[in-house]
Amino acid sequence: MKDYKDIKTFDELIELEHGKIGSESRNKYEENAQMFIVSVMLKAARKEANMTQEQLAEKAGTKKSYISKLENGKGNIQLSTLIRIFEQGLNRRIGLTFL
């Protein structure tokens, strides 16, 4: 059982649960967290555009099932596809930040 009594920050909690930055466990956690963020942003943008998954898929040149997977954080997405979905499908620009 893990000891949480000395945990004072969110970063300390994440390190306790998933390991130090660069560890396999932490990398997997970070990857899943980023996919979750993308899925939430995609779904919100689609709903704001008053589009169905099918309409977005058609406009972006993909399939409804793929949009559904992405919105549920289940898909693996290439950067070029993400850009196409947001820019062609939703008429939005995306930016990337590397830390």
C-alpha cells in the first residue's frame, strides 16, 4: 500500500503513482493523459460546430467510427490526421507546444 501522507503537490502524487519522468510507467500515463485531452477537445469543438461525428468524418475525409474512437480516447492518431480533422473538418487551426 502506498503512503500518501507526505504528498503535498499533484506532481508528487503523479510521481508516486506513475514513477519519475522518463520511466516507462510515467511515459504511458502521460501518453494516455494527452490522448484524453485531445479527445475532450475534439468532442467539444465538434459539438460547438453543431456537427455529428458522421458530418465531421465526411468533411475531414475519414470514417465516423474513427472519430468516435478518438472522442473516446481509444484511437491512435497521427499528427497529420489530427491536423486534417481540426483544420479541414472543423475549420480550426491547431498549435503545438513542446516542453
